[in-house]
Amino acid sequence: VQLQASGGGLVQAGDSLRLSCATSGRTFSTFGQGWFRQAPGKEREFVAAMTWRGANTYYADSVKGRFTISRDYAKNTVYLQMNSLKPEDTAVYYCAAAPASRFGSAIYYLDRRRYDYWGQGTQVTVSS
């Protein structure tokens, strides 16, 4: 399984961006997928996740109401729509995936150690 993240860039506070994560492999539809981010000098943190059926989504408190995760099964792609961006959203954003069996409960989607596959990251910079 390979993940390819794209869509990052330099924007101003209040702007929007949509990140994409193209996933190769036939098992996309059975994978839970998430987005994480890492700012300079900080640990990688959870941003959003979606269960393999798409029935449930999870968000970090810091992005709730502003970011939306979605997936297109026909395109094997997961998206992160980011609205009302803030300077504190500046980070490298990573998409990640793992078989649904890796997630025994909702809390596991927030744990980066549960994810087996990672994209290369895409830089998002929000200027004030």
C-alpha cells in the first residue's frame, strides 16, 4: 500500500485548502484512514480520521468545525478540507492508513502507532 499526499501550500489566515491522499492497493476500501500533522519542534499530532466504511469520523478539538475528512472509494482517495485556516495550523500534514482490524475502538484512530502506512507529507503554511 502506498499513499501520496498533495495539496499543501502557502495561504493566508482565513483561507481554505483541500489536501488529497491517493492510495494504491486493492484494500483501500477496508482501511481506516487518518491525517496527522507535525509542526517544527513538535510531535506529530492527530488531526482527523475516518473508519473504513466512512460511517464515523473523528477530529482533534483544535480543528473541529473547520476541517472535514472524506473519502472517494472510486478514486481511492482521502481528502482533508481545511477551512478558516489559522497560523497555528502550519505544519507538514501526513496521511496514514491501516487495516480496519488495527482499530479496536474509536480511541485507536487517534493513535499514530496504529497506522501502518504513511504518505510523504505535504507542507501547509498559514500566514497571519
